[in-house]
Amino acid sequence: KLLHTSDWHLGAMEGDRRLLDDQKFFLDKICDIASEQAVDAVIIAGDVFDRAVASGEAIRLYDDAMTRLCAECGLTVILIAGNHDSAERLSSCRDLLSRAGLHIAGALERDVPRVSFADADIYLLPWITEEKVKSIFPEKREEIRSLDDAYRVVTGHIRETMDTEKKNIIVSHAFITDSETSVSDRAAVIGFASQVSAGVFNGFDYAALGHIHKPQDVSDTVRYSGTPMQYSFGVEEKQEKSVTIFDTGTMTKTVIPLPLLHRRTTIAGTLAEVLDGEYPDEVKNGYVRVRITDQYAGLEVLSELKRIFPNLLEVSGKTFESENPTVTLTVDELEKFEADPVEVFRHFCREETDTEPDAYMTELFEMAIAAAEKTED
């Protein structure tokens, strides 16, 4: 039995807010599920960290999770680098760690690492690029004209020595054509990742994928486990986060939901409607985005909203005069304005005149602020 998860993005931030409490929460749940389900191994299909140089807090979360899974639960952990990870940092001391049950694939190798069980072989294929595959398979350079070709070269090489008497599983981090993305799939959406067809994994009994944040089956044998928490508003608000249990004996997949420490919700309406609305505790205490439809959302509005939604992340409201445009600001930006009146003035000019105030206008505003403060004194 294999527990398939991916895209932890440890160390991710929402503005100036660290999401470490949410991440510790889902790591505890994943460890609990691994024990309750009596799995033999945990597969982490890339993007363990949110950035190549991870914060100290993120590394400590990772260290605690690996220690609990490998040392305390006695499980095998199979982990690959995603596009957000540093392959070299992630795979440091990998030979030593493999003796403790932690198997890591950082950068692509000609002979893809394999972890063997009695009835299954699991192949570790980390994030790859077309140029990387060309450098490792120079004899195939001419036939590699796309990332899809590159994947076919690598998986074809694996199939040459595959034990067909066993179940063969591949762990990979890839953007499969026709997979459904979320706002937080920013690398995939804006083109940092090229799409490949699900057919590159033909011949494998199960492809445990990472990279796309929505849990989904691409085909009967190709699956994204998705992120263990919500990293964006919009479509991701309606997604149920989960881990997938794959049983090589019965060839079945079981999806086990993951609870969320903070659920994301978008609330829209007039200021009165938003303030007078009745919300369950899950919404009030979750991460909230508010869209005010009838007025500008300034600091006074922010103060009123934060009394109801302590974890408010984003507010948008109408501009001062225009009928249609809206101003969207994070709570962090609004709070910074409170300490910097000049930045409020610059923002006002950008929104109302679509121009930046020049040095003379800014100086006049600063003089006005000084005069007002002097009058108050």
C-alpha cells in the first residue's frame, strides 16, 4: 500500500503571512493517515518546498515529517524534486538517507533510481527539461524536438529493463495535457512548464504525479494527488484536498480527504450585506477574500471586516468615482498604507488618474501632511 501525496510547498507565504501552521497541520494528518492505513511507503511527487532556497522553518517542518515517517513509523519514503525544489539541496546525503528509508531523486540520471518491493518496482523521475534529457541521452538528441519527446526517451529507457512480472510504478512531476489547473498552478499556467501527453507513461501500472494542484485522474493509471491544502482563491476553494492510497495487490485507488486548518472563501456583496451576513465558524475563522460592490474598501472598512474575519487576506472595492473598475488590495498592503500616508497618496493617484504623482506633487502632499500635523499639535 502506497500513500501518494505531492506539492507540499513548505515555506509558502500569503503576502507577509507564513502558512507554517497550516502546513504543520496537514503534515500531522498525512502522518496519521499513513499509520492508520498501515501503508508500506509514502510517495511525495515533487515541490516539497516552495522555493529553491527554503527557509529555516520550512526545513524544520520537512525534517520533523521525515523523522516521524521513517524513524518513528518505520515507513519507506520515496521523494522526487519538483520545479520549485533545488535538486542538489534536496538530494544531499541521499545514499546515507536511503539506509534510513528515505529515497530521494534530485536531478535526472540516465538510469532512473528504483525502489523495489516484493511485488512492485517504483521509479523516481524528478522534474526534467528537454535540454537535460539531451545532455544525458546525446545519441537521442536529434529525435528530441519537444518535452514530450524527452519524456518518451526517458520512460522508454526505463521500459527496456522493466520487470514485467512486477507492478511498475513511476513517480513524476509533470504538466499533463488536459489536466485541470488552479490559480496557484502559476508555473504551469504562465508557461514555465510545457505540457506532455499522458501517453508518455504508457506501460506503467500507476503514475503518481505532482505539479498540478487539483486532485484528479488523468486516466485510469495516471493521477495527480494535488496539494494537501488550498493555496489560492477561486476554483481551489471548492476542491476537497486529499491523499491517494494505491494498493498494488488489488490495483485500487482510495482517496482519503484531508481536513483543512483554514478553508478559503470569497464573499461578495455590498458592505452592509457583508457585515450583516451570517457565516459558519469555518468561514469566519478561515482565509477570506472580500469583494465590496458598492464602495471603496479603505482602512475603516478593513477594520470593520477584520472584526468578523480575523484571517482576512484580500479586499476589493469600487474606485472612488468609476462605475465599473475595482481596486484590489491585500490586507498587508492596506495595513502598510496606514503607516505611510505618502503611499496612500500615490495609490490614490494611480487609481484615479492612472498616473504616478511627480516629485513636485509629492512634495506638496508632504507639506500638506506636515501642516495638518502641526495644526493638530
